[in-house]
Amino acid sequence: MLEVRDLRVRIGRHQIVHVDSIDVPAGGRLGLVGESGSGKTMTAMSIVGLLPDEAEVSGSIMFEGRELLGRSDVELTRVRGAEIGVVFQDPSRALNPMMRIGRQVAEAIRLQMDLSRTDVRRRVVSLLEQVQLPDPASLLRRYPHQLSGGQQQRVLIAIAIACDPKLLIADEPTTALDVTVQEEILRLLVTLSEERSMGLLFVSHDLGVVRFVCDHIAVMYGGGLVEVGPTSKVVELSRHRYTDALLAANPGIPAADEIEAYVGRRLTVIRGSVPALGNFPSGCRFRNRCEFAVESCIESPPVRTVDDDHRFRCWNPAVRSVDASVG
Amino acid sequence: MPALVEISGMHFRYGKAGGRVPAAWTLRDLSLDISADSTLGIVGESGSGKSTLVRVACGLLRHQEGRVAFDGREIDDWLKSSPKDLRRRNQIVFQSPRRSLDPRMSIRRALAQPVRALERRVPTDAEMVEWLARVGLGGEILPRFPHQLSGGQLQRIGIARALSVGPDVLYADEPVSALDVSVQAQVLNLLMDVRSQLGLTLVMVSHDLGVVSRLCEEVIVLQHGVIVEAGRTSEVLADPQNPYTASLVTAARAVSLT
């Protein structure tokens, strides 16, 4: 459904993103994982043409067999909302504080669909029910500040799915929320994606969250993909040293009987910090922080494939006993 | 031996005293003892009062009812007779290292502030290099400004600055949540190291149960300004008694990688 090929984003003299290939099939859920400056948000926003004006984008973004790159804003407006919905990070900033909830959801429908007033209202109520908000009829008349962060994010999801999009892009949708609320919203996104066979492109810095939601994971570092594959393989059989290091550095919650032993135990660290834009090394961009860097890392690493569906770019990947045959 | 920090029946609310309609209590009837050399995690949802509790405990906010004492003396007494000693012995590291440093102040000046304010002297470069070394930074950053440094470096400076006056208690309010995932582990390890080297009492606010389970032997769970559960971290996480704690642990486990 969504096929991104050789996507490059430049701002000024810096190439910020170079993604060779990303696919989201109908109903598929792809997690785009990376730290600040990895280019994950830029990649996601280039699909809907929501990049700053000075960004130069090249490559190909095919959606349902149509090229999205190079389309005018007017044409993209028809795609955004109607066929691709977007949910942003901070729900309190994405809603208009002066407008009642009902009107904000209705606006999303009216922009794309020609419905009577009663039909719009019926649809708004049904959408609020689908995102599991209690008492939708009275919610219509509320203002955003009267809702909790989790409720606000549900309203934004309702707006994003108002016109039955085939793809939903969610950029860190739960980062601003509490852990318990986060779990509810994540479950909701999975349910909606399953019920509607809606593709999901889920952008997050948190591998744990992405594992919970997505069937595939694409790990980004320094503007490029370092590892892509089915969730279980990327998390349990990670090959790229960056993915591996990220997993090891995550504190996680130990099993009930191991917690005592965890207190005070040092975490595995990744040395250094993410370089500023333009300061990444040549070749493998992670090599200045990698414990396993070898001489060849000054060259750009080739894409290697395991089992057809698991790709990574690393000269000296982690060795896994299950796959002796690395292509 | 009495606890280092003793809080009993404490109530706190924001807003001016004597306002016509008093605000609701932010913290209600809260009792808590923090013994010297312990590690305490404070968890709970946003708005539950975690950060407020930390600020009340170290005397940055004044509670209205109940008792808050440090090292056997009432906080009010400390603030009246020897506020600087109270500040020197209780230091805080904040969530956003970038926002807790003045962007127009060099690291040298920023780092010198606590000693200048509390000891009324200007620390030497040699001293400051030593403080920086303790947090894994070099003296070459002294003339630099915050915008020239990464979030991880700035948080190390925040820790170095808090340690510069030799505190007994280090309060850390979400110390790694503003940092990149790959940098969080470095700062958490640093907190563990300085804690054991200096024999500090560590009180850490965090929404991340994974972080708390690594650093804190004890934990309290706050909900709507009330402690709903308290105990050893291992016991609370393994067998939560309160329904809210249980939902917190379940939700955190769902997205945990271990």
C-alpha cells in the first residue's frame, strides 16, 4: 500500500534523511524507531508533505499505486485526512483550545465528505464511540481543557480516522501521556488498525512501545535505516550493533523474582551521544559510538538480508546461532 | 536513629495563604520517613504530586499542615535559623538540564553558583575540574555555554553542580526523561556511582518503573496526592497490593523489553 524508495530529505547543505526502502502493507503496522535526530519524524512527515518549506525531498513515495512526491499542496490536502490520517505527539497542542470537541471532529469530516448536518453529527458521535470515549453526546459540547490528556489524544485519533483513512501515521502519540493511559491508547490503535485493516506507521523513540504495537520495526540512526524486519526478529535477534546496544541500554522491568538483584546493577551504556546534524561520521554513522567498529566501517555498509524479511546495514553484525547463513 | 527526613501528617496546597477559596490539597496527610543512605523512588501519574513532594521535603515549598523535619529539626526552623545549611545538605537535579541552566552563563559560572551562594566564595578552576571529573567530564568545557553541549553533558553538569556543595540528600526529579535513550543509561549509572561513592541518600522521581527498579531499594506510589503504596521496590513490583499500583506495573510491563 505504501512504498517508500530512495527517499532523501535535504535542508540547506545537510542531507537529513536517506531511507532506501520502507513498506507498509494494507493493515500492516510498521514502527519507525530512533532517537532525536535520527530522521524518523522527517521520514514520516515527508509522506504527507508536512515538512518545512526549505526541505528538498527526492525519491519516490508510492501510496496505493500513486506517486505522492511532487504533488501540489492542494492535491495533498485531498490525500491527507481522507486517505492518510495523522496523530501528533502532544494532544493538548494539537487541538484548538477555543473550539468545542464536536466542531473539531466535524470539521475533519466536512473537509473531505459531503454530508448533511445530521449525518455529520451522527458520524462524530460514532467516531467518539469508536475511540472508546464515554458519553460522546455530552463530550461534543466540551472544550479541550475539560478533557484529560488521554481523552484529548482519543479525540485526535477520532479526527485522524474520521474519513476512514487507509493509513494512519502516529508520531510519538503517547510520549506526553502517563504509562497507564499510554497502554490504553496503544491498544486502541492496534484495535482500530485490525478492525479497519488500516495501515499504521508508528513513530517512536521507545522500542518497547513499538514492540507492543507493531508487526514490523524499522530502526533509524543518523537519518538512515540500520535494521528492518519483523518485530520479533528485530527485538530478539537484532543484528545491527546499534539496535543491539539500544536494547541492552533499556532498563526494562525485571521478572518478579529478579528485581532484588537488579537494584544497583549498572546498565549497559552506549558511549558518547547522538552527534549534532552534520557531525555524523562517514561510512557507518554509528561507528564512532560502536564497541564493535572495525576498519571497514569507514565505508558505507551494504544491506545484508536474513530470511528474506530481515535487513540490516552493518559490517560487523551481532552473531546469532539460529542464522548461520547470512546473505 | 531517627530518619534523615521525617514527614508526618503533612498537607500541602498551592496558592496564597488566606485566599477566599482555598485550593484543594495537592498532598494530603502524607507520612514518610527517608533514612540516611537509602534509595527511594517516587512514582505516580502526572499531577499526582511527585515533584511537589520533593520540593516540600527539601524546603523549596512550605507545607501548611503536619510536620516535615530534616536531621531531627523542623524545616521551618532550618529556614529561619540556617537556611544555607539546609540548602547545602539537600540538592536537586531537575528534569530538563537545558532549562535548568542559564543559556547566557558559561559552564564555569553556572557551576560556581551553589558554592558562591552557600559558602560565599568563588571556587577555583582546579576545584571545578575535580567536580567535572567526578561526573565524567573534562575541564575544557568550563568556558563553554549550554547550547554548545549535549543534553547528556548538561545533565552531568547539573549533577556536578548539585554535588559541589556536598549534600546529604540528592533529589532527582525525572533526571533522564528528557534525554535520548542511548544516553539515559550513562546518566543512571553515574547516579548509582556517585551515590555509593559519596554515601548519598537518593530520592528519585520517575515515571519509569524500570529506572526505579534499578536505582531504588524502596518505592512509594502517589495517586492524587496520597501515598497509596509504599515498600521495598522488589516487593511492590512483584506483588502490588493497591489496584492503581497493579495497573501501573501491568502497563509498564506491557511495554518493557525484559
